[in-house]
Amino acid sequence: MKILTFVKHVPASAVTPRIADSRDRIEDAGLSYEVNEADLYAIEEGLYQKSIHGGSVTAVTVGPVRAKEALQLAYAKGVDHAVHVVDETFRGTHPPVTVRAAEQIAKKSDPDLIFAGIQAEDDLQGQFGVALAEALGIPVITAVTEIRIDPEERVARVTRELGGGFKQEMEVDLPCLLTIQFGIRPLRYTPIMAIVKARSRAIESVDIATLAIPPEELRAAGELRVVELSYPEDSGRCELIGGSPQEAARALVTRLADAGIL
């Protein structure tokens, strides 16, 4: 079983990002980065499926030089191989370019399964997995919470989350792409020494300029751009209700009734 899993290096949620003077991007200076949490679940699921069916797990990231830290963590967790598509122009933040780069790596790898996190924390678009499957011409199932593989029949039986407590069971032929939902299985603790040792392991580095991305598609990528980023507006309407829990509850219900909400 050959499994490919994609990871993204995103700004750490503990640090409040600053908008650059150009207003179209986040200022890199002063930021710290980490592996996108949803992608960690994808890695864990890939390793779990390998433990059952054998084979290999390859982690791939598209981004600037610093993004190799995401692959070092993937190595520390147990993946067999790591590929870094170095993108210093768009820095892994331009969806069409990232998908095209991922498509080339996936075609070369020819995996049985492709895993990706359900969404990235820095843009919350949730479109990477779906767009990559479309580019590869393979089926995709999103928000997956359980996977059962039958290698002989070449099918995967999966459960996906619909919301509101509802679930959907589906069967899909391999190869396919699955976007992994948070909590599909517990995230294992990664020892610091495992991460330190992983830094010495070789990462296959591929310059995005060497991939067979048609020039017209790169030009078309320029048609999608960030116009402006802005900070959330402070409405100044926050009010704290004091008193005991019972008094606060009565006061809150009264306010809601007066406002016509109740």
C-alpha cells in the first residue's frame, strides 16, 4: 500500500499575525510556524493504515525553505520518505499553483491512497484535496472519520461526517483521495529526540520551476489574488454580567427578552 500525505507549514495559532504594509499578505517577521493540525491527523491515519496493510508513507509539502520543518516532524512521526517542493515565489499560499505542483508529485509517486487534512488553518478554504483529486482524475471523499481498506478488492469503505451528528458510509475505488477530519484517531506525542534525529534525515527537494506546470497555467494563477486583508473590527458591545450564577442567568434572560430574542 503506497500512501501519499500532504502537509502544510502554517503560522502558529499562539501568535497574533500582523498584516504587511501592502495589505495583501501576512508579515513573516516575528511569526513562528507549525504543522497544520488537520494534516497531523492525515499523517497519523497514513501511518495507521501502513501498520495494517504494510507499504510506505510519503509526506509532501509545497512552500518556502522553512516548510521543511513540517517534513522533519513527519519523519519523527514515522513516515518513510519526504518531498519538499520549494516555492519561494508564492510560498505555498497560492492554491492553483500548489495544486499543480502537488499533482506532478502525485503522478510521479503513483500512490494507492492520498490523504490531506480537511482544511488549512491559515486560509480555511478546504479546497486543496478536492482540487487535487479533480486534477488527478480520481475520486475524493471529504471529512472522513473512519477508513477500512480492502487491498484485494482495491476499495476503501469510509465513514464521513455530515454535521449535526449525522454520518455517511461510502465505498470508493482505489486510488482515491480522502480529506481527513479532526479526531479520526488520537495524535500521538512526538518525543523531542525523535524530532532532533529527524533533522538529519534526507528530504527530497524539488524546485517548483522544474515541474511540468504549463506556463499558461502559471499565468492564469495570477488571476487569483488577495485584494486586501483587514483586522476584525471591535464593535465595543461586549458587556459582562456580574453577580451569582443565578442572578447573572436571570439578568441575561431579561436582556434577551427585552431585545426580542426570547
